[in-house]
Amino acid sequence: METDQIMSAIFLIAVLALVLPSFLSTNNKLKQFLNNLSIWTIIVLVIIILIYFIG
């Protein structure tokens, strides 16, 4: 694994640690939680695909 990939992984984990508590506290209903989780999953997949094709 290259250094920039390790730094990207650390950055994403840090962002997840900052966002996750607030995300969980505001999504107290299961339907709302799954809806927001699916939106975030799509966003992350788009970013990963863009990084794969650009990098």
C-alpha cells in the first residue's frame, strides 16, 4: 500500500469518527436511517470510482 493510500484511509476514518455520532443521533427512525445510509453509500462509491479512474 502506498503512502498516499494510507493517508487517504486515515483521513476517511477520521472524517467517519467525526460524523458518525451526529449521524446516528439524528437518525433515530429506522426508515430515515436506512435512507440516509443509502445516500452516503452512493456518495462514497462515486468518490471511490472517481479516485480509481483519475488516479
